[in-house]
Amino acid sequence: MAALRRALAFLGSEFGRLLDQSRRMGGIGESHTITARTQVKAIDLAKREVTLVGPQGNVLVVHAGDAVRNLDKVKVGDTVVATYYASV
């Protein structure tokens, strides 16, 4: 749940409202795919962690799973499109 809260705060959209709704419901209420254009602030290739700066300046560290190819070619300052799958 903490990771979801960070993702929602990172994107700064209506998903904060959905998180509150989820708390009241006691479970998953809705699922959404969230896509945002972000800027790479830092990369830890050994841990496959990427620090992203979102559209409102919020910072989020994400784990780049095996589906992320060519991570070694991503550089600090690059613009990347990040997609999250959020369920609240």
C-alpha cells in the first residue's frame, strides 16, 4: 500500500481520491493504468532502481523489472514514459 501511495502522490492526479475511497471500502475498488512522462534523476544498475521526477516535480524510486530492456542505455536526464498499474 505504501508503494501505491507513493505512485499516486508522484503523479498528483485524481488517484488520491481513489485511495481514500479504497480505505473506506476496505479493498480494491478500481484499477487503472497510469502513464506519465518523467525525467530520470538517478540510476542504480546493480539494483535496477531508477529515480524518476514526475510531471509535478515529485520524486519516485522504481524497480525496473526484467521487462525493461536496455536499462544500461538510459542516462540521467533522459525523458522516459513510465506506466504504473494501480489498484485501489
